[in-house]
Amino acid sequence: MLLPAKAEVARQLRRYRAWERVMLAAPNDPTVRTTFEDSGYTLCVLMGKRCAREAADAAERYLRTNQVAPVQEQNQVTCLQEQNERPRPATAVRRRPPAAERRSPAGR
């Protein structure tokens, strides 16, 4: 599984927690509620969870880990990326047509 950048997770988690505090202070404000729900949704998508609280917990656990994904998982990710990529030509060299097919500037 691809993991999100820790900096982005930290930023979204801070945003979610900040709007959570504002939401608790002004629960009847529709703008605050909408923004809080949007920040929760973003965190859910980022962490792959269905509930904002679960996503926040998962984000906190993820940020506490200092490990990089094990080599086996990294290889699986690389293989998946390679399977999803379009085939690329072996060389990206532009070739000119054979000399017999070229037109001279004077023949225009």
C-alpha cells in the first residue's frame, strides 16, 4: 500500500484538530460545521478510513512511527506501479526519414 507523505498527514491532522476545537466552540455555525466536515473527509481519504475519528487516530499512529516500509512492501509497490504504467519505447530518439525521402529546401 502506498503511504502518504508524513508532512501532508501532519498538516491535515493539525487542520482537522483546529476545526474540531472551533466546532466545539460554535456548534451551530453552519460554515464552521461544513469546514470541519470537509477537513475530516480529507483526512479520511488520506488515511483510507471511513470515519474521521478513525482517520485521526490512524494519522496519529502513522506519525508516531519512524520506520520506512519494509523492503518487501517497497518492492510490491514498485511492481504495482510498473504494472500500471504505460509501456515506454526503449529509446526516445527522434529519427529523421531516410535521405531519399527528404526534400530539399529549394524544392518547395
